[in-house]
Amino acid sequence: MSKVTRIEEVQAARELEGSDIEPRRFKVFTDKNLDKIEHLSRLDDQTVFEMKVVSSVLPFRVNEYMINDVIDWGNVPADPLYQLTFPQRDMLPPEMYEEMAALHREGADKKAIKEKARELRERLNPHPAGQKEMNLPTDDDGEVIDGLQHKYNETVLFFPSNGQTCHSYCTFCFRWAQFVGDQEFKIAADDAARMQSYLLSNKQVSDLLMTGGDPMIMKTRKLREYLEPLTGESFSHIQTIRIGTKALSFWPYRFVTDKDADDVLDLFRELVAAGKHVAVMAHYNHWQELQTDVAREAIRRVRDTGAEIRCQGPLLRNINDDPEVWTRMWNEQVSLGMIPYYMFVERDTGAKAYFEVPLVRAWEIYQQAMQKVSGLGRTARGPSMSAGPGKVEIQGVSEVKGEKVIVLRFIQGRNPNWVNRPFFAKYDPEATWLDQLEPAFGEKEFFFEAEYRQMCEDARTFLEGKKLV
């Protein structure tokens, strides 16, 4: 039997394995029809009322697959995927909760609730680390290109307007402001030509990261408009195309039985054949998301295109703040052929008080989880903060010259010269973010702070010149 024939037989067998997965209609629930979710009848009236209050402020969206196939309703409210998708009272600060709850109790109209929601959202730091104000690229005429960010030298982020939602929303999402229906909060663009023109003008860029929202929410024909031209010779400097998505866990049917599932896999194959490294940046928060047959079939089908799946997710209290959860998740990811990539620190926005874990404890969880995975699982970096100056990794706790310190380094920095330079903070077991740490050894500030302040000032001056602030 020839080698080609044997490969074809294996592929046919694999396709047959996934053929018993029936197509499924995508059905979604939001705050508008929360009362239609049958499983909520198991909960008391007060809990459902609290959901309505919180979902008036923070975006809520969950699909029927998550409700019926992934959440363990016998373990609610402790179930991690329930916590991941359904709003809880303590996700709002107490005073904010009471302000909104009062309106609901008195039967306020939609306009009053919407106005109060906007006021509360402004107080929840909707754009952490200057994610809307910083990193704004311009075209050849000096005009800002909406929907692009260029934070690091080699990588451009693109926020396609067609991908400004998700199959379900994560309750912790640091980009929650994208989903509340207010144009002022959004970062998005629908102009593929402007994005492509910017890439052509910046040959130092090797990586395009499509993010959102979730780019995999859009139809393949639209995805092709953005990505297919990058197979041309003029884009040879674009070596890697990354697609940030939660679809592999929230709606794996996108890659299995949706009408254009085969089309999107063909697009991945075409990009790979053109010499591009296609990296599906999959967001996983718990091993429970990997257990359904369709989730595993989606993983297999994506990997068969030649694309890689790199797995990342934040460390979250009430969901995965347990080293055993991360050990099992990383081990299962490796067994399925995926690459553990990042453990993030929950960002300082939205429902952060509900999910945040002190940095020292985050490192302990990471370190304990790493002890129980093989070398292939130790590709996961972290815990990492995606802060204003860059991605800062907590490397551990140590004692230097008699002082207990937290050891940190930049994985990515606004100035590439900052990368991999270790620096030290005073030991603080309660700190949950970079701006809560103080320099060790009596230093007045960290080595990068003066330069970063100037960068922020330059960005503000630029925005004022463009009349964008």
C-alpha cells in the first residue's frame, strides 16, 4: 500500500469518527430573555433577580450548548462553568449593586436603567492599561486607523467589527466594554484594506493577531477578506497569523457541523500552504471545557489543517484558583496535541474584585501545578500581567540581601530593551496588580517607570492633537 493511500485512509477514518455529531442550531440567551432559560427555574427568585441586576451593567450572553452540555447544574452555584458564564451578585461592588438594584425594585424604565448602567461602567475601568488610548497606529496621512493596536514592535492587533461579540460571554472578560452596545467603548474596524495597507508599510511586523470579541463568530467569507490577501508575496514578512478565540470551548460546532465549518478549515489549510504559521489562540479556563465529544472533534479538525492551538487563560478565584485544576487542564491539552501557552493574572477592570487572586498566591498555584506536568506542559508561561508597560511575569518569591522580594520580568515590553530584565518588588502577599507593588531595596521607582510615563504623556499629546480626548 502506498504512503499516500495510507494517509488518505487515516483521514477518511478520522472523518468517519466525527460523523455521528449532529448539526446544532445556535441558540443564545442574553439579559433580554434570561427568564427563558429553563434551568434557572431550579434557582430561588432572589438569585435570578441578582442576575438581572448584574446583567444590566456587565454584559451577559450564554448559548444553549454551554447550558445543557457543559455546565454541571448539580454543582451550581459552585460549578466553574456556571461561574464563568452566569452573573453573580458579588461581581459588582456592593454600592454599585445597590444603586442598580434600587432601580429594578422600583420598576424603573429602560432609559433610567441604561443611564445608570453607563455611569457605573465608567467607574469599572472599562479600558485597563490604556487599551483604547494607547498603541494607536496611523496611516500614511497621519490619520488614526480604527480597530488596530500596535503595542509591541513585531505584533499588530486587529479588532474586526464583524467579530465584536462571542458565542458566550465570560463573566471576567477584560474586554467586557466591547459588548455593552456603547460605541464610545468599542475598538473595531471593518476596513480590511486599511489594515492590510498598514501591514505593508510596516515590514518589521511579523505577527497579526485577530482578536475582539471573537473573530470566529464571523462567517468564513468575511474572514477570507481579511486574511486571504496575506498569502501574497508582498506580505511575506507576515509570518504568523494568530486568531484569538473561545469558540473551541464555547461553540465547537463552528469547526465541526456549522454550514461553513469546512470552509474555515480550508482557509487555515490555504494559509498554512502559503507558508504562514497559523496559531489558534484558544482561551480555556477549566478542564471541564475539554470533555465533550464535539469539543475534542473540533480540536482534532483544527489541528489536521496544520494550524497549531495555543492555550491561554486567566487565573480566577471561584473558577480555577487550584493547582490541581491547572495540572489536569494542561495535561489534557498536551494529550490532545495543544500547546499550553499562558496563565494570565485577571486584569484590573470590571468584576476584578470577584475573580482576582493575590500575585504571590498566583505564583504558588502556578509553581505547584508545574510540578505535576511533563516538559511539554511547561511551555505555559506565567502568571503574567498584561499591564500598561507590557506583559510582566511573576517569577517567584526570594530573599536578596536579607530582604524578601517578589521577582519579576518583562515577557513583552513597550520598549523591547525591557524584555527579560529581572526586577524586584517588596514582598506584598496582598497585591493583585503591578501598580500595587513597590520597588525593593529602597528604590524610588522601577527601572521602566520614567520612560513609560513619557510614553503615556506622548500618547495623550497625540490624542489631543487629533481631538480624540
